[in-house]
Amino acid sequence: MKKRTLPFLLAFIMTLLTLSSVAAAGARAAGELPFDSLTFDCASGGRAGMFTLHGDGTFEGGGYGGDPDGSGRYAYKGAFRDIQRMGADAWKMTCERTEPTVSPGRSGETGGDSREEPGGPRPDEVWYLYAPGGLPLYTRWAENVRLAYGDERLKGSFILVPSKDQEALPYVASVKDSERVLSGYGLIAVAMDGGNIYFDPATGTVTDADGYIIAADIPDNVNGVPVRAVGERAFEGCVLLESVTLPEGLETVGERAFYGCEGLGYLSVPASVESAGAGAFGRCAGLDCVNFGGSAAQWRTLIEKCGDIGLDSHVSVSCAQPCFSDVPDGHWARRYVDHAVINGIMRGVGGGLFLPDGPVDMGTAVTVLARLKNADTGDGPWYAPGMRWAEAGGLTGGKGHAQPVERQELVRMLWMLAGSPASDGTALEKFPDWAQVDRECVTAMSWAVEKGLINGNGAGLAPKGAATRAMYAAVIERFLFLN
């Protein structure tokens, strides 16, 4: 029995050792690059040649140039140290050493005059390596800004650049070799308008995008693998990006995923999105509207859960699904009600209803205004904090929280909140019932007409008519955009 066991144990141990060595070969240390070796075309200082970088940071290079007639041959070798990954598609490293193997002007000789430059990276010089999709990071992390977004050579290629030499041209790997590395790295390039996005099938994540990409209509699956996430900084700095449609089934948008996409004007977000990281849509100066596949209440829940995702306050959100059954698609106040709910300004009355034609009582009116001013509205009965705040500011005119508010009274409160701006009252004269406006409300109503906050109800101003919840939602949105 023992004689049989020993060979079995030895075979088992050898198998474990073999598996361990295979795993070690497939994994890379933190200080290594994502390839065995990659060759770049390089040109600098009147020289042209090739540069090969290995996964452990060692390198060699060479070519012709350097002599007045451009005929000198040179070659060198060296190594980088302190290799650090800076993001999904960028690495920073410092040149540890460079030594000549063939010097300019001494064709066929090794060593050469130590006073002559060996070419390639210099000791203690910091260099950056960018994978395809990493070009936007180039302008953020490297000081060399000579690259142009229109340089076709750089699309789909790894690039290597010095951080301080303003005159140096980038070292550029071929697209074919770059695709080979990406394939080994486990990423799939998916063609979009203007460039590629890069998908990791192991995690279902879009990890990168080419810096030249113009539009990204991201599919719901790549080679049968569902797209579940857009990774951190995947599109960061893609200033040419104009439109993005996120796929149905997407669950996560990573931190700073679209940060700095200044040209982005169209964004479609499905209702399936459950989380978005900090600054996911930060500094998207051209973005005015987001199309959301769910309801306003779902969007509000998403924002409350995720915190500051970077959307500017002026960005409006258009929701595909109605939030309340009594404010369906086609209702004139739908967008205003959605806006009020999304921004936490107004809420429904329960049972999936908003009561758009219901009257606004003083408690509701001042609570909404208090929320606009970020005053505390959470202590005591729902109306009490808002009433205390409004009474201290002289807004209520002595009315109780349950009393209905007239249209002119609602306008006057907003006017006071705006600082009581001047108006001569002439804007009211086009309405047949303008004389019904109370004297203390004339300036406020005239200002509101001038600024487009109110437009009448078809028959006139109806200043003493009851303010409705739909009307209030509309006026509030206009007031916010006015300010």
C-alpha cells in the first residue's frame, strides 16, 4: 500500500508545481507592463529608429542618424524602474539607466565616446506609456503636448512619451502589435464612430475608449457577453465625444467615467443603472439634457443613493416613464412635475398621484420655497419648519398652513425670494383682468410676466384664482432657470 502511495504523492506534487508555474507565467507583478515585449517606431533629435520595451521594464533601441549627413548608426540598451499603473490604460516609469552599444558616427563599434548621447531615454527621466484609449490621459499626466487629436498614426496604438521634453515626438507601436497585446490582455475592441471602445469580457466592463471617439452607441452585449458596467475613467477627457447611449441592462457607471467630455451633448441612461460613481459626468460643459429610461422618482432615488455624480445644476432630465398616473405622457405639466420630483422640490400626495389640478396650500407653498433655499424642513409636522422659515421672512401674509394660496400670492413670494426687483407694471396691461391684481402684488406680477414665469391661463391673469400644483411646478422650474 505504501509503495503505491509514494509514486502517487510524487505525481500529485509535480502537478501542483506545474500548475503553480503556469499561474505564475500568466500573472504579472504590479511593477510590470501588460506584455512580454512591444516595438515602437521612434524619432527624435534628427534620428529615426526602433525601440523595444519589455514587460519587466528593460529596453533596447537603435537606428540611423546623428551625423551631419544622417548616416551614423547608433544602438543602446537600458531599463526603467518604479513602474506604476496610473489608470486603466496608462503607466508611469523612470529611466534607471541607458548605455550605448553602438554610438553615432562609429558604425560597427561598441562603447564609443562616453561624451556622445546614446539615444533613447535618459537616466532619471520620467516616461509615460498609454494603451489605446489612453490618449486623453496623455494631456493630463504628461507635460508634452505636441500630440494632436487628429494624428491618425496614434489611433489604436500604444504610445510612449517623455514627460518633460517638449520637442520629443512620441514612440508609436504599430496598430497590429497593439491589437495583439490587447488580445492577450483580454480586451475586445468594438468599433464606434471615430474610434474604438474596449471591452473586458471577464467583467462585462467597458474599460477604455479612444480619445478620438465621436459617438458611442454601446451595445447591450459584446460577443454574447452582457455589458454590465462602464469602468472608472473609461471615457475621461474624450473632448470630441458628442453623444452616448448606454445599453439596456447596464448596472454601473464608474467614477469619472465621462469626466471632462466637454463636447458631450446627448446622453441616454437606461433605467437598469443602479449606481454611478463620483464625478461620473463631471465637467461635461455641453450637456444640457439627460434622457433617462425610468421615472423621475427612480432618477431621484439613484441620485440620492450615489451622491454627486458631477451633473451641472442646469442639466435637465427627461424621463421615459411617468412618475404619477395622473400626470401621464402628453400632460402639459409632465416635464415640470418630473423636474420638481427629480430635484426633490415637490412630492406626490400618495397612491401614485400628484393631483396636478389640486390647490396649493400655504404649507406646501412655503415648504417648497424653503427647499429651494436649502432651509431645514425635516423637524416636526411636515409643514411646520417651512412655515416657521417663511413667517420669519414675512412671506405668508398671515395665512395659516392649510389655507389655499392665490396665484398672485404665490408670485409675490417668489418675487420676494428674488430680492424684490423693480418693475413698472406696464407688462400687465395686455391682460383684460390686470386691474384685479392687488396693489401690493402689482410689481411682483409685472416682474413675473416680464421674466416669463407666468403667461396667464388663456382668459387672463386670474390673479385671485387658486394656484394649482401643476402651475406651481411649472413656475418653480422657470424660476430656477431664471436664477
